[in-house]
Amino acid sequence: MIPNIYPLLNVPGVRAVAPDGVANVRLYSFGEAPADTPMPYGVWQFPSGTPLNQLAGVPQVDQVRVQIDVYGQTPAQSRQLALAVRNALEPSAHCFLYMDMGRDPDTDACRITASFDLWATRP
């Protein structure tokens, strides 16, 4: 129902911008980023999904919406990570929205949000 998005994001282009060690990226499920995570980093969530209904039987595929929010110390830093995330996801997903959200009032981090639709085959 909810796809594992991390393998799509943990690619060289994103690791070059937001590395977490040698083989991981600083992208986390919403609410899971450690409080002291260095910037830039990002979080994802799945605000909605829709089964691909058919005339008979159980749907085999879901259309899933994923929202990625990236944070940086500067606008340029957040834009660089947002671009890397978009480039990583677009081969598998359709980007239909991205917005510069400005600075977060609590953390002063620069935030960009982007939403993608992707098709997730059911196991």
C-alpha cells in the first residue's frame, strides 16, 4: 500500500548533496529525522493514495502521492537538494507540484516542498 521510497532517493545524485555516511542520504520518513540532523536534509510523507480499480478482482496497482520537504541553511542549498530529489524520482514518478515555502519560522531553515504521483504495484 505504501511503497518503500527510500531506494528511489538513495542514489548518487542525492547522496552528493545530502550524504549520510557512505551509502545513505539524509532523507527520512516524516517525523523520523533526528533533531540534530545537519542541513540539507529532507522528509517524505504519503498524503494520499488511490487504488487502480478494475471491473473484476482486487486492484493490482495503487497511485500513491508522495510529498517531499527539503530543508537547507540557504535557499541555494535547499534548491540543490530539491533538484537532486526531483531528478531521482522523475524516472519513476510524475512531479506535479513544487513550491518554495520560504523560511521556517521555528528553525529559520529554507524549505521547498514537492509532490509526486507514482504507481505502486501491490505485492
